[in-house]
Amino acid sequence: MIEMRVAGIALDAGTRSPIVLLKDTTDRRALPIYIGQDQARAIINALERQKPPRPLTHDLMVNVLDTWEMALEKVVIHALQDNTFYALLSLRQGEHLREIDARPSDAIAMALRTGASIWVLEEVIADASIPVDQEADEAEREAFRDFLSGLRPEDFTRQGKGRSVNGE
């Protein structure tokens, strides 16, 4: 799993649909997730630390968790099927850990209100992320190519014992 953070909300130029943009902690990959207008507003309110005069849906859910002494430990975006992302809320109540299915937009809105971490499975990142820093990606690939080109067969034997890596 890769930890992500909310980089912001954007609008699709063609459809004007809101997109929540998650970025990894190194700012190398971004994961765009299309969301509804209401969820976009809820995420923006949380990012801007705006408190409504009365609790809205996500605030209400956080209040229920607090009342029942439950904590949102993390959000996990674990699947992408037919262009739909799937998420889980990982909730703790005492010694008990429960996972509850949720839309990623709702899970993100709650994570922002509670300070919970947001995680995405590597498979989802591989399928749906976009590169942010292509220069850094290419520099990393070039460094790896340089490393590989400098390897010799004797580099694969253990030092001092004259045995190969697989023990022969």
C-alpha cells in the first residue's frame, strides 16, 4: 500500500465534473478520482477547516464515531473495477477493528475530518495513477540502468566465502 494525501479538487475541463487528486508522499504519482459535487464541497470544507453551523453528513458520521468511542484509523482505496474505485473505512473500537465499505469520496472526506491516513493499493496506483515528476522517474530508471551495466558475475558471490548467493 502507498500512503497518499489530498492535493486538492480540480474540475474536468470537458465535463466540469469535480476530481479529487491524491498524491503520494514523494509527489511522484497522482491519482485522480471523479466525485460528485456534494462530496467535492465536503472535501473542500475539510481542507479549508470550515465548520458548518449544523453538522453535515460527514461531520455527523464523525460525531457518531466519537460518541461510540470509535476511531477512523485509515482509509484504504483497494480496487478499481469498471472505472469505479472502491474504499474501506478501517475503524477501531477498543480491541476490535472493523472494515466498512465506502465510496472513496466519502472516505476521504471523513479522513480529512479525523486526521486518518489515506492508503491506496499498489495495483490501483499502477492501473490509474498519472506521473507527476517524469524527470525524476527517468532519472531513477537511468540510475538503475547504470547500476545494472556495472554488475559483474563475481558481484553475485558472497564475500569471503566464495559461495554464490543461492548457497551453491
